Amino acid sequence: MQHNPTATAIAAATLTLFLLTTPTTANNITKILEKYPQFSIFNHYLTVTHLAADINSRQTITVCVVEDKDMSDLLSKNLPINTIQNILSLHVLLDYYGAKKLHEITNGTALAATLYQATGSAPGASGFVNITDFKAGKVGFSAVDSPTTDAFFVKSVDEIPYNLSVIQISQILQSAEASAPTPSPAEMNLTSLMSKQGCKVFADTLSNSSDALKAFEDNIEGGLSVFCPADDVFKQFLPKFKNLTADEQTSLLCYHGIPVYQSMSMLKSNNGVMNTLATNGANKFDFVVQNDGQDITLQTKIVTAKITGTLVDEDPLVIYTVDKVLLPKELFKAEAPTPAPAPAPAAAPPKKSKSGKGKGNYASPPQPESPDSQPSDQVADQKGDAGFNGGRFVAAVALSLWLGLLSP
Ligand SMILES: *[C@@H]1O[C@H](CO)[C@@H](O)[C@H](O)[C@H]1NC(C)=O
Ligand SMILES: *[C@@H]1O[C@H](CO)[C@@H](O)[C@H](O)[C@H]1NC(C)=O
Ligand SMILES: *[C@@H]1O[C@H](CO)[C@@H](O)[C@H](O)[C@H]1NC(C)=O
Ligand SMILES: *[C@@H]1O[C@H](CO)[C@@H](O)[C@H](O)[C@H]1NC(C)=O
Ligand SMILES: *[C@@H]1O[C@H](CO)[C@@H](O)[C@H](O)[C@H]1NC(C)=O
Ligand SMILES: *[C@@H]1O[C@H](CO)[C@@H](O)[C@H](O)[C@H]1NC(C)=O
Ligand SMILES: *[C@@H]1O[C@H](CO)[C@@H](O)[C@H](O)[C@H]1NC(C)=O
């Protein structure tokens, strides 16, 4: 049987990426690079593109940096920040490559998945970097879609084995795909972006609801974050969804968007009550964003959902996947964990409330949720929680491999 070595290598690398993206205690790439003034521009752009936060949230990662003087070529092109983000994300390899490992690559060449692949912005396999250990001891780097080897390993900058390796390469990698102009907000097709990447059921439902779709689309330009329940999760919810009135359906869908761009790091540092697209005067339809270790949770009074991945992050639009349907208390009161009916005031009169609070819904901190308080259809398939959403066909290949591994 004939194997395509490139496809096999890509699948293996993507599989590695699935296995290694569980976030843990973080390094701080900004702080590490601050020690080296020659990388200050690269470091600056890691921050403004929000890539630093993404790097910090991962383990087993390699950042290929270039000196300030080698940034001028990239910066002279006056690229929009989204394009710079794509290009720099190609310089973040989702595996650990220290100097030693680079010179010991089996068969002389390896394909490394990058953050560009992981964020779903890379078409096809363009989010992979080809690392070649040439005979003369030189190690070359090139984007898979580049016909030439553009950059060479210069030196190891910092190594925290086997979590974070920072290496200097001779220049910015050339990739036609990563350098391609990103669509302007007006050109972004929300539902087709979602459909392609594991959020088809929610996207189809949204397409069917013209009011909700309009609310989402009208907000893209000014900033929009969408929390898309994964397909398996939303599919299970559909019978309940169909039971809602048309207005309630619109509200439920709108409850999954907030009218502001919030990158992962912004969400992490902006814990608190968040208004949604469904918020309308007295109908609060809000939820609470709360960090839980490295995870970010969205707490309604009914469920606590977790952000499990990023489908699209192209400021002003970001689309995340979440592991549960967000159920607003405004619609699902009846399903809230009903406390046992308070015993009728008997002999002892109830104590007076100490604080004057308690009137508004938000005077008290969000209730921690008991594990058995979720409606049964909200118990998401935790296997899918690798926190990664790769691009298109590569993801499909890897997913089938991954599922193949899981099944006995
Ligand atoms: C590397 O990551 C692991 C898992 O997150 C952690 O336990 C370990 O302390 C880290 N090692 C270093 C040197 O930071
Ligand atoms: C990382 O380090 C930078 C610079 O030292 C600091 O401004 C930033 O807050 C740190 N980030 C985190 C998440 O600690
Ligand atoms: C290295 O090459 C040998 C012989 O061509 C092949 O059998 C082996 O699978 C290759 N290893 C990797 C990791 O590609
Ligand atoms: C990787 O680069 C080397 C050297 O240019 C080349 O021989 C090899 O075919 C490339 N592999 C892939 C998968 O592009
Ligand atoms: C988005 O794409 C879908 C299907 O690909 C299409 O039906 C719809 O008209 C598109 N919407 C816009 C605003 O272009
Ligand atoms: C779309 O809406 C129609 C009418 O409201 C309904 O019959 C149909 O099942 C909906 N389709 C989807 C995919 O939600
Ligand atoms: C839909 O509503 C009916 C009537 O209120 C109820 O009996 C049924 O259980 C509901 N179905 C679902 C899936 O919630």
C-alpha cells in the first residue's frame, strides 16, 4: 500500500497537537523575552496580537523569534494586525524543539503544527512548518506552502524543558496563505465560518432565525464574541429549543453572543457580569465570566459552561466553542435546581437579612453549581475537550485518528 508521507506526517503532528494542548501552569513569554532587548519588536507584536496569552496558556511549545532588525521586512508591508497575527502564529510551534532535538530530527525533516493551524485560520495544511536538518548541521525552517527554505536556526534563546523553548531564527517565515489579506469584518460570513468548524448545528439554527442572525451580523463590525455550543451539545438541545416560542428562540440564540470583542486574555482579566445580544432593558439575559484555573467558564444561573476552543479570532470577531448550551434563567427558570420548598415559618421567625441587598438578581455572587443540577441533555461529551479546533481537512484527518484511538 502506498502512503503519502506528507499526509501521514501532518496527521501525526496534528494528533500530537491534540494530545498536548491541555493548559497548565503558565510561563510568561512576555517576561522571558523582556530579558533580550534584541527581540523587543517581536515581543511587542506577540502582545498586541494577543498571541502571548495563547502561548502562555499552552505547554510543550516552541516560539521562533527574530531580532528587531529582521522584523523590518514584515513591518514595511504595512499589514493589518490580523495578518501580522497570522504570520506570527506560524512562528509558534506546538511541540518542544530545543537545540538538541532540532539536530536530531529523524530522517532529517519534520512537520510541526503551529498556532496558525490551531486557531483555524490556516487554509488546508498551510499552518504547518517544515523543519529540515541539513547535512551540514544547519537547520532550516519553512512554511509548508513556501517553495524555499527561508529561515535558519540561529541559536537557542531560552529553554524550559520540555515546556517552552524559545529559539532565534534568521528571518520571518514566508507564507502566501498567512500573508493573504484577511477578510474585512463586512466580508466575514458568520454562519459559514461556524459551519465549517464543528458549529454547524448552531449555525444552521441561527441562519433559520432572521432576527437573531441580524443581531449577530449587525455587531461584527463593532466587535462581537460568539460562544458556540459544539454540534453534539446543541443537537441534543434541539427538541427543547423547538419547544420555545419564536421570540424565546431568538433570545436564546442571542444569549450566545456579546456585543464586544473579547480575546481569551481579555476574558481572563475581565471576570464579571457580561451583557449579551439578548439583553434588552428589564430582560437582563446576562451571565458571569469566571476563571477556573486555566479555563474560562460562563455561568448562567442554570449552567456553567466552559470555553473549549477558539474557532476564529480575527479582531473584531472571535468565535469560541463551549461545552454546554447557555441557558438563561429568564427562559429556563423552571429547570433551575429547585431548592426544597422552604419549610413554612414555624416557631422560630426567620432571621432578618443582615444586608440591605438581595433585591436585585446580581447582589449576590453567582451560585456555585452542584454537579447534578444540570439538565441531563447538558452533560457534554468531555472527550471533545482537547481545547483545540484545527483547520478544516487536517482537523478531520486528525479527529478520525483520535476517535480511532479512543474506540476499543
Ligand atoms: C512543565 O510543565 C509541567 C506541567 O504543566 C509542570 O508540572 C512543570 O513544573 C513544568 N516545568 C517547568 C520547568 O516549568
Ligand atoms: C507577563 O509579564 C509581563 C511583563 O513582565 C506582565 O506585564 C504581564 O502582566 C505578565 N502576564 C501574566 C499573565 O502574568
Ligand atoms: C524514516 O525513514 C525510514 C526509511 O525510509 C522509515 O521507515 C521511517 O518510517 C521514517 N521515520 C519517520 C519518523 O518518518
Ligand atoms: C521539507 O523541506 C525539505 C527541504 O527543503 C524538502 O526536501 C521536503 O520535501 C519538505 N517536506 C515537505 C513535507 O514539504
Ligand atoms: C453566508 O453563507 C451562506 C452559506 O454558505 C449563505 O447562504 C449566506 O447567504 C451567506 N451570507 C452572507 C451574508 O453572505
Ligand atoms: C427552520 O424553521 C422552520 C420554521 O420555523 C422549521 O420548521 C425548521 O425545522 C427549522 N430548521 C432548522 C434547521 O432549525
Ligand atoms: C415541550 O413542551 C411540552 C409541553 O409543555 C412538554 O410536555 C415536553 O416535555 C417539552 N419537550 C421538551 C423536549 O422539552
